[in-house]
Amino acid sequence: QVQLQESGGGSVQAGGSLRLSCEASYTTGCMGWFRQSPGKEREGVAIINRVVDSTIYADPVKGRFTISQDNAKHKNIVYLKMNSLKSEDTALYYCAAGGRRAGICAIEDSWFEYWGQGTQVTVSS
């Protein structure tokens, strides 16, 4: 069982920045961030294939958010740097982890087996 611990959420004004962190208790090939706003389905934000260090972003966050990993030995941490935040970015952000399939990761809920508790991001306009 992989445990995930998120941190870094908070409240910020539109145009501001936040950085989320997620530490996993065990190494997995795929890690990512998803978010859910009240009344909406959970959606993918960004994922990273930790083996080849490739990333995928959802269209609404491209150019504003950056997912990265800590490459230090024995570290299982991914970050989500969020710039130019908008009110529509307000959501509960979940860290997720799972294995690669045929070497790839996909920005889909079903790809990920393990989920964190979520960290709230609130952007005020």
C-alpha cells in the first residue's frame, strides 16, 4: 500500500502562485495531481512518468502549472508549481500514484491506484 502525503495548499489571490508537494511512501512509475471542485467531477491536472521524466498537462493549466519530481536518491516527492492562478483553479487537489502500463502514464483517474487525502487550493478574484 502506497501512502501519499500532500502539503502546500492554501488561499491566494488571482494571479498569485502556490506550490504543492506530495511525498509517497514507495516508488511508483506514475504520479500526478487531480482536482475536484464542488459539483464537478474530478479532473486530471498534470502527471509525470517518473522513469523517463515526461509530463502531461490538462489544457486549462498548460503554460501556468509545472509538475516536477525530486530526483535525489530514495526521494519519492513530486511538486506542482502553480502560477497565474485563476478563480477557476479553486478545488481540492489530490495527489495520485500508480504503475506504468507498457511504459506509459495517462492523465486518467483509472490509471492511478493510490490517492492522497487532498489539499485545498482557494483562489480569490
